[in-house]
Amino acid sequence: MSKKQAAEVLVRLRETIPNPAVELKHSNAFELLIATILSAQCTDERVNQVTPLVFARWPGPGELAEANREEVEEVVRPTGFYRNKAKSIQNCSLHLVENFAGQVPQTMEELVSLPGVGRKTANLILGECFGIPGIIVDTHVGRVARRLHFTDKQEAEEVETDLQKLLPKKDWSSGSSRLLLHGRYVCLAKKPRCGDCCLASLCPSAFAPI
């Protein structure tokens, strides 16, 4: 797909998703960081039920790093894979305390040095909390991008690279957020809602058998 066609995709998504808000509830970068780690293989809705309990008991990285592991596991249990997730969020918090004075860093290199944090999470934090453009690539973004022929890659980092070449940098954060939400609610994995899709007339995959 050409840059001109990609621009039209962004125009249409901007009309249908004017405010591509992050659906994980948070009030600061630390809360979004922890919520995103907990969201792996879990719905945002479920995470949003758990994180208020987490932050009420352990409001910052210092408190969470020093918390009893079994207590943390019990609180995050509803998000699934609770032992690994408890370990990840505590190790991440400890790393923040020991290496960044308890503050969430503002560079890709520093963010991905945190336990449990990859480029997807880092780009989300950079764009949402610090206004630094970054392309979020999750399963939804990857799927929509391939169906639109923005990319033919499967690996998230390769999809990110292709989208960086196709989309204006100023639209990296908002554009990928809109692609994510479009994939979550319209361009579904098994039964895409092509009849309701604002991109159907542009999409090479519209109405094709899945």
C-alpha cells in the first residue's frame, strides 16, 4: 500500500476513532507500565479490576519491590499467569528503584532494559506518557497491518519497521493506537466486521474468506 493510501486509512480511522484512548486505567507512567505487564494474555477490563487493588496497597515502585511475593501473587491472580506476572512487576519495580531513582525512564533503550518490558510496552509508555512518537505493535496492529498490506511480516519488530516507513512520525503513536482499537472491535481475527468497516473500500482483504 502506498503512503497516499496509508494516509487515507489514517484519515478514516481519525473520523471513526477521534480519541484513541488507552483502555488500561492509569494516572501515571508507573501505573501504565505495571498495567501493561499484567495485560499479557488478559483483557484490559480484567486488568482494570485488579490494578486499583495493586496501587492502593503498593502505590509506587519502592513499595511494590519490597512487597511480600505471595501477597502480590494473590492480588494479581485474576489476570492469569499470576506467579510470573508478580515476579515481573516486582523485578521491574526493583529495577526502577535501583537504576532510575524510582522514575519510569523516557528512552526506548532504558525502557526495554526493565524486566517484562518489550518494544510494544515501551512505545506505549513513550507515546502515552511522554509524548514521544512510537508505534505499538500487538496482535491487533499486526493483523490489521497485514490485511491492509501495510506489511507482510509476522514478527512485531519487522512490522514496526514497515509501519515506520509508511506512516508519518507524528502519527506513529495515535495511528498505531487507532489500528489497535480498529483490530480489537472491527477487524476481528476470526469474523472481521467488513460490512461495518470504514476501511473496506481501501482494504485488499475486505470480505475475503478467513
